Amino acid sequence: MIILSRCFDLIVLNFCFVIACIPVFTIGPALSALYSITLKMAEGDPGKIISGFWSSFKENFRQGVTLWLVFLGFGLFFSGDLYVVFFKLPPEYRLLQFPFWFLLFLDLSALIYAFPLLSRYEQTNMQLIKNSFLLSLGNIPFTVFVIAIFGVITDISLHNGGLMVLFFSVFLFIGCALLARIFSAYLWRIFQKADAK
């Protein structure tokens, strides 16, 4: 019964997250609200799922939108540069890809920690970005693990239409909340260590 109750909570949370992400530019505050609940789950007391999610969404809306647009802008810029290197420039310029891969990795690394931090601490945007980079560098195994998971899912989806539909269905039903819950188990420990210093 406890397991079924937790699964139902994740389904409800996932539904709230998907609805909050529909305008796209609201993905930032939606991620912050998602982690506000899953981090509480990691601590053992999630509280009220629906009201807690939307309360955090409203509280961090402006800052979450700003952070999301910053990370998205840099991510699209570096991805565009990679597209130019691979498809517009002659093959002898392929070495130019490595700086852009590195910068894209840094952008994604900070993104992993930015919204969990936003859901837990009151900081300015610059402080959040700085602390996100520091946490990403201080926890490289976890950072690489998260990026690798999404990289593998994306690569498989792009090469197999059937699996793309399957992944999309799972993420639409429970996948986003489930991954956030799994990641939160590690993030909570990371934050506990950071708080103790």
C-alpha cells in the first residue's frame, strides 16, 4: 500500500509538472516546483503534493523563468555552433567541435543543480548559477551520470521511432517525477553535506 501510494503521488506530481511545462518558458519554475516536492520526499515528508507544487511554482516563477531562459539560450547557442561545425563547415574544421561540446556540458551541468537549489534556498540568480557550477564540479560522477542518462535516452529516441513513442508516453505518465525522485535522493545528500560546511 505504501508503494502504491508513493506511485500515485508521483503520477499526480508528474501530471502537475507536465501541465506547468506546456508554455515552455515556464519549464524553469516547473522544475523548481517538481524538485521542491521530490526533495521533501527524499527527506521523508512530501506534504501536500498538488498545493505544495503550485505554491512553489508561484513563489519561484519569475526567477525560475529567468534562469531557464538563460540556460536555454546558452544551450541553443552552443548546439547551433555544433550544427554549423558538423553540417556547414568543411571536415577539416571538425576540431572546433570540442570547445562547444565542453561549453554545452558546462551549461547542462549547472542546469542539473540550478532548479533544485532554487527550490531549497533563497539566492540571487548569479549566486544560483555560481553555486550550480561549483556543485557540478564538486560532484562530477553524479553530474556525468545524469547527463549520460538523458544523452542515452535522446540518442535512442532519435534512432528508433517506436522507442521514442514509448519514452514519451512514460515521461508523460510518471517518468519526469520518477527521475526527479531518484535524483533527489542523491541531491538531498549533496545539499546536506553543503549545509554542514
